[in-house]
Amino acid sequence: MSVRNGGRVVVLGVIALMTAWMTLGSGQATPEEPAGVRVEPAPALTLPPELDDFYKPAAGLVAAAQPGEILRARAIYPAFMGILQLNVDGWQLLYRTTNSHGEPIATVTTILKPRGPAPAGGSKLLSYQIAEDSVAQYCAPSYVIQSGAIPVDYVNAAETLIPIAAGLGQGWTVSIPDYEGPNSAYGASRMNAQATLDGIRAAENFAPAQLNGPSTPTALWGYSGGAIPSSFVPEIKDSYAPELNIVGVAAGGVAPADYETLVRHNNNGVYAGLVSAAFVGIATEYPEMQRVLRERVDLVGQFVFASKKILCHPQGATLFPGFNYMGTFQGGDPLSLPAIRDAIADNSLGQRTPTVPIYFYHAQNDELIPIGGTDAVVDKYCREGAPSVTYVREFAAEHISGVVSHVPGAFSWLKDRLNGVAAREGCSITSPVSTIPDPQFGQGLSEILPPMAQALVGQAIGQRK
């Protein structure tokens, strides 16, 4: 057994033992099984994906399914930080999707729904992509959100409050996909976006979600790592999932706008540990890139890259700050190597013009993701006649504060789209000093914070009567 795999086994073993203690001691009752669909009961023991058979369908079953087809379904007990019970309905769907090369794979999406019946005609759907930013499966949103999960990835666990408060608080159904797929392909925009679209298909085909099939009004939202699939979806939606009724996409801290600049900017920087993990994540989808990492990275680099496979978002981001990962490649600039250059190009924005309304937001002083790439992509979309682009470039914010300062604006924009308000035609680019003085900021918070508080004290969120 290698040191890397041995470390993973130890980590997962500790997680499984702690999970067993927490879950078996909760005394929860199994929720009633919805009619009309075979739904497995909630697991008695919350295991990480590496140890959970639910995530491991037979290859033949996956190959025989269509994109978005549900392979298994089960009830879950959603909880904040794995401990505080959420008073909502929850399920997980294992479904078929497609990797970067058109081959069938399977992943999971978590479906959350307010208690009670849906409105006449079905509910609306918010697909929220959490910034997973890691290449270990136990960091996946579907594990993090379950009762009994150990909150190793406390950053992602905290982020689940955004779709819970903003989505369920409005009475919408929420889909939170494991868009990185079975191999935790962090940074692989194309595969991540396809998995997100197929997660929407699966949700719309799941009767207990109380949606109205492909006609369901659907919005997407994600920030930073969650913007990787969210921002890429508008470029592939028409070719990959033309039947879906996507009314708007909001993405902030738009990472795939310029991957090359992002990599160079963070080499030797504070966030070197976070960005270097994307090398490992993208390479899981591209065998030639994997070969380069195996053959042309020195022993120190191999150790650093291997460590990413057992670390979640917060640990991976803080380990090896200031590391010169570009310097571990032997034989010149790694971004000039065809295997790496082509993989990055395949996952970068600007390949097609979106046909759905988009809302991009980016801090001008973003210390992690330089804004220049997003500026260039938006300019390209506008020159090519994208039907509706709203772009907010806030000055008095950086990457971390931008999470908070842009939530009300993105939420209000998405709410209008889901309520049938037409998006503004053409391009609207604004550069406010701060979004906080905007009346929309206070109004958005007034709608998000109460259900957030309700969630934390176990009250029903967005309950339907």
C-alpha cells in the first residue's frame, strides 16, 4: 500500500468511526417513502463516498442509461455541519452523466424541498453549485450535507446555508450536484457543467421533487469554484441539454475565464495550495495530462500533488502556501506543454456565446482570481451578441468579502428570472464602489437571513401549505 493510499484509508477510517457514533446516537426515524418512485430509506450509517456503495453502480448499468437518468434514489437527513437537523425534505439521486470525452459516468445530486405540496403547476428549481475545490470524494456536497457527516470541510458545509436560505426560503426546490463526479475532477469545467445539467434532468424526473419536467423554470448559481460549472453551463446548454428551461445563470469570481493567468498569478502565492489542486483535478479527465504530472514533476511536486487527494477545501487551501508548483515541472514551462495547454483550453470560457441570461459578478481587487479574464470573456460575449449579460465589477471587495457582498444582488436577479421577469436585453456593465449601499442589498438580506436563522433552529423553511 502506498503512503498516499494508506493516508487516505486512515482518514476515512477515522471519519467512518466518528460518523457511526454520531449517526447511531441520533435516534432519527426513517421518513415516509414518497409514492410513485422506489426510494431507498435513509442510510443507518453516514459513510463517505469512498466507503458508500450508493456511489458505486455497476459499469453496465451506467452505460445503458441516458444522461440524467436516475440509477438509484434514497432519502437522507439533511443537517448543517452534519449536526443541526434541517426541517426540510431531502433525497439523493445517483444519475448517469458524461465525462469530458463523452463517456458515461455516474454522480450524485442532493435534492432539498420545503415541506408540503408544491404550487399548482409544480415548483421552481435552483441548481446551486458549491465551491467544492478539492479532489477527495469525502469533500463532496452530498456527504457534507448529511446528518452524521464529519464537518472536515467546514467551508463547504457553511456554504450550504446559501441555497437553503435563498432557495428553500422562497419555496423553490434545490439541487446541489456533486458536479466533480466520481473522480473529483476539480477544475474540469466541461465535465462539471455536464454533470450539473444532468443533475437538473435527474431532479426534474424525480416525482417527489414536485417539479414539472423539462419545462420547470430553472436557475443556476455558484461562486468561485462553484462558478466553474455554473459559468460553463451557458456555453454548452444548447448543445448538451437544449430541452431544459434555464431562465438565468449567476456566477461570481469566475475562475475559468482565464485559467492560464489564474495559475500563473497564484504560483508562489498565498493560494498556491488551492490552485495546485486543480492540476490534479483536471488531470483526472485527461490521461495525457496525468502522464505529464507523473513523468515530468519532481519528487517534491509529486508529494504535494498527492497530498491534495486526501484533503478538503480548507486544508488544501492552507497547506503549502507560497509553493512554487510551476517550478516542480522538469523541462520548461508546464503551461506550454501540449497535454496541459489543450486540457486547459478545453475547459476555459469563451468557446461559445451564451443564449441564456447571465449575471456575472467579480471583485475588481480579487486577490485569488484576477478580474481581467472575466472582463475579456464578457467583452467577447457582448461583441458576439449574447442576448442578456449583466456584469457587476465591485471595487471595494476582494475574493472572500465578495462572497457576502454579492449574494443579495445575485439572489435578487435570480429571483426575478424565476418569477418570470424578463432579463434586460443586451449588455449591462457596472463598476460600483460597493454593492452595500444599493437598496437591493438590504432587500436581499431581509429575504435571506430569516430563513437562514430558521434553518439553524430547526424550523421548517419555506414551508408549503
